[in-house]
Amino acid sequence: MSDPTIESLLQENRHFPPPSDFAQQARIASFAQYQELCQEAVTDPEGFWGRLARTELHWFSPWEQVLQWDPPQAKWFVGGKLNLSYNCLDRHLETSCRTKPALIWEGEPGDTRTLTYEELHQRVCQMANALQELGVKKGDRVGIYMPMIPEAVMAMLACARIGAPHTVVFGGFSAEALKDRLNDAGARVVITADGGWRKDAIVPLKSQVDLALQADQVPSVAHVLVVRRTGEAIRMQEERDVWWHEIQQRVSDDCAAEEMDSEDLLFILYTSGTTGKPKGVVHTTAGYNLYTHITTQWIFDLREDDIYWCTADVGWITGHSYLVYGPLSNGATVFMYEGAPRPSAPGCFWDLIEKHKITIFYTAPTAIRAFIKMGDHLPQARDLSSLRLLGTVGEPINPEAWIWYHRVIGGERCPIVDTWWQTETGGIMISALPGAISTKPGSASLPFPGIQADVVDAQGLPVADHQGGYLVVRQPWPGMMRTVYNDPERFRRSYWEHLQTGDGHPLYFAGDGAHRDAEGYFWIMGRVDDVISVAGHRLGTMEIESALVSHPAVAEAAVVGRPDALKGEVIIAYVVLDNQHQPQENLQKELMQHVVQEIGALARPAEIRWTETLPKTRSGKIMRRLLRTLAAGEEIAGDTSTLEDRTVLDRLREGA
Ligand code: PRX
């Protein structure tokens, strides 16, 4: 764990109060109202969350107890029965939402589809019935490896409908990574597509599934349900593979939603941690439903006529919580896009905003920085006046990018919500409420009502204003992860054992460094562990190192992040070759390709640096802090006395 107190502190004094016309109509319309909610949640947390659960969700039967907290084990709404797919679909059929678009979708080739709540409900029921026909029962896990098409959303909701926990694997992950995740989850069925469109090319998903499943490498998988998207020729394995459009013709479009217990497993989503093996973050039904519902409603200030666009892929937590579950639970109209800006259509996001009259736009700082580079003329040539609120997520946003977003995209009229959260937290934890809280460029601002976030030192004591420390959460919240799938011990160790209060209460350790200013605003400084963020994608250095050393030429490897103006961070790998191999340019390329094969293109190192040895402590631990400094081209300051061999640094410098 690195010490966040030595990081330099960002200074930023600009202040943007909520525009008064925005605040007047906002759901949370003043700072006083925000404070009242916080006060209610502090004085009586169970009363606060219980009130919201009662008024905001549909229950088949009520809970007996709001919270059972035996750290780190939390149970929310104990004994209650509900269904997330019911809350996202069925209950809206009884309101004016029935004929309202739930999903407006556009594919990269320009094809579009609109599904009303009624139509989405029918499709989800059909897919739920299809899964049941393939033998999926309540509790069975289902893998989803899909492009950004409506069927991805249907697949998730269909799983939730029949109580089959899903594990969505981002379509950019390799067959190897897919195999590991499917095995860890013990998936019974995989839902995929022949392919998907991304940057004018076809991503061949089904053939990756074939590779992952070959030679019975994932013995739990009995069937693959395949959606036709691109129409490319693919191989269908008899008895195992089934076309969605074929099964769809014979299944009913009615399927009762299973009554799920509040704490029934809803989904597993794999994310990188500090060891080589990704962790299966477990979320359960009721708490996740409530938390994503209420954060979407208040932070995105949802209104009846909003057209809401979150650009995240369904393979990430942002796609789960703020593309699918949160907005649909609120009855919102969600816009979904299959592709990405690309040289043939650099202004496509702005075209889409103009064409579909998007009102709320939520994206990542790395995307914003790429837009800046592409030029102001692209957004300026479009009518973006439908926009009323902007959001960012995934990494700290540099103030210049924030100001550009505010000025060029938001026309200086749209508030920006910079939302801090994690796969583990289920939903947004720190963010402005756009009608109530002034924003400052680069700060995620203040915790959501009911979230007791703090910044502490290594002893768990709160630090002074402007002093760096570890970001922690003091009290449980409904959307929190419940465990690491198959590894409860890792859950305790990773999140609940690092820090505790003076009187021994465990604190949730987020893995981020942060500081607070005099007004209590949080400024996130990035990870303090061996997790890096490349273009907003979270990767563990150990994971990439394991991929590198699985290549026969590599004896040892250490991976660090180097700050990058566009991607936030890029991967620099220090590699020690075994004595059979010589440093060569084509070996560098081969190793990069090897990482792509093991994990996916998102993990490709930007640079591979050869070295004869790695800097290690006397006890043999790689000193990544030193490598990080070297990779950034900075001078090494601070203590190097624990280094086993001090000449290593000089040799590394020369090598660079
Ligand atoms: O380091 C923080 C960064 O992303 C990490 C969580 O990554 P992941 O689980 O993949 O979820 C990303 C989307 C929620 C955090 O530990 N992070 C996320 N949002 C912000 C952020 N860093 C600064 N500001 C943010 N708004």
C-alpha cells in the first residue's frame, strides 16, 4: 500500500453553484434539503433506508429487519421478497410508462431499434423462458459475453427474472480471460452473439466463446445461446449451441418473475485486485436494487421526459448500475449505442445527442480527453441544446477537461456530476446532487445521503483538511458488495482488515487515496494499491505480470502505470528474460500480443523495458514505487534503504 500523504495536492478554487433554473425543478432542490436527508440518514439509518425501500420499490412481501450488520457481513431488508426485473419492467406496465420507450438503441452501422417498456418486458420474458428451456434454474449462474445491443440488456433482466445470477464479461476480454471467469462462476449457460460492431470492425464474440469452451475447459457450461447480430458465418456446435431467433419463435412472451429473497445472489462481476486473480464481486438483490434506483434518481435528477445516455459497456459495473438497472427501475428512457467514435465518424457522439435529443450524458474522463483532442469543431457543428446534465466516472477528471466539458458540451448551462464509486460499492458514493450542491472542477464533491465517507491515516484516524489519506466508509450501505465469490476470506482481507477505528470498528477500505478541503469536498487522488486505470479500465499489475511470466521467454516481470495525458495511465512492463532469450524488438511485440491473448487488448503494455534484475527489498518484494517513479521519468526521492541491491536503479535508469 503506498502512502497517499506524499502525493502532491491539487489546487482548484473555481466554484459552480447549481444553475437556478435547474435547481428550481430538481428532485433535491437545495443544499438545505441535502443536509436534511443526510441528517435523517445519520440519526436513523434504518428508518431512512427503510422509508426509501418502502416508497421506491415493489415488494412481494415486506422485510422483517432493515439491516443485520455483523462486520463485514451485511444483510439488508432481511426476509423481504422482490424481483429486480419486476421492478425494472412489470410495475411500469401499470403506469403511463407502458408505451414509453425503455430503450432507444443505435448500432454502429446506423441501424436503430426502439423498445417500449411493454415490448422490452415481452422480450425479457421470452429470453427468461429460453433460459429455462436450456435447463437454467434459480441459483444457476449464466455468463453473458455480448456486444452493446438490446439483447445484452434483455439477457441481464431475464437472468434476474428467473433468479439466475449473471456474470457479464466485457466483450474486449480474451477467450482466456472469459474461460477463467466462467469457470470461477461455474456458469451453466453462456449468452453471446455472432459478433458486434466496434470501430468499423466486427468483434468475433462467438469464436472467442468457442475457444474458451474448447476441450471441455469449462465443464459447467451445457449450452450457448447465440444472438445473430452481424450475420457473419460462425460455427454452431450441435446440441450445445442454440440460436436465439430460433428458440424465440417457440417460447412464450410471458414469464412470472421469481420471488427472490432480498439477499439472494443477483450477479457476480469480476474486477481486478492486487493479486493475479480477478475477484468475483457479489451483489445481492434488494440492497443493490434500492441503492442504484435512488442514486440514479437523485444524482441524475431523472424526469419523466429525459433521454438518458450512459456510454459505459454492460461489461462494467457502470453499465450494470447506470445503463440497465438504475434507470429502468426508475422508468427512464435509456439510450444505448453499440459503437465508439472512430476516424470514419469522429463526431458520432454529438450526432447521436442531436438526433436522439439526449438530455443526460454520462461518460468517462478518458473519453472527454479524447474528444478534446478531436477538436471543438465537431461538437460545435451540432445542436447539443437538448442536454441538461452531464456526468463523469471512472477516474479523476483533470480541471481543464472538466472546464472543456462544461463549456463546449454543456454550453455553460449543464451541471456536471463527477461520481466516485467502484464495482464493490454497487452504486455512486460521492457526487454532487446537481440541484443542491455546488461543483468544483476535479472534485467528486460530497457523499450521498447515508454514506459515511471519510479520509483517514494508517491508524484509522481522520486527517486534517487538505491532508492526503485513505478513503474509507464507516457504515454499511445497501449497495455494498456482500463477498468475493468463492472466497469470503479475500473479501475480509481486501476491504475490511486494512483500517479500523481507535475502538476497533472495521472501516471499508476503498483502495483510493483522497483528501478533503475546508468545505468537506472530496478530491480523489487515485489508487494506493497495485491497481492501475488505463482509459478508465481497472487492471491489476499482478494480473498483467502473471500473463507475462506465462510466456516461456520471461523469467520475471514487474508492471507499473505511467501517467498519460489521454488514457490517465498506460502500462509499462519491466521484463527479465530467461538466459535462453535475448532482448529483441520482435520479442517485445510478441510479449505485448501474448498479454492481449491472455487478458484482452485493454491490457496491452504501452512499453516493454528489458532489465537484468528488478529492484527488490531484502525480503524479496518488488519495489513498484521505484519503478513507477522511473517510468514517469522522475527522480527517485525518499527512502531506498530497504533496497537489496542499490546498483539496480542505476542500471534501470541507463536501460531506459
Ligand atoms: O480509483 C477509483 C476510480 O475507479 C476505481 C473503481 O474502478 P471500477 O471498480 O472499475 O469502477 C469504475 C466505475 C465506477 C476507484 O477505486 N474512480 C471511479 N470513479 C472515480 C474514480 N476516481 C476519481 N474520480 C471518480 N469520479
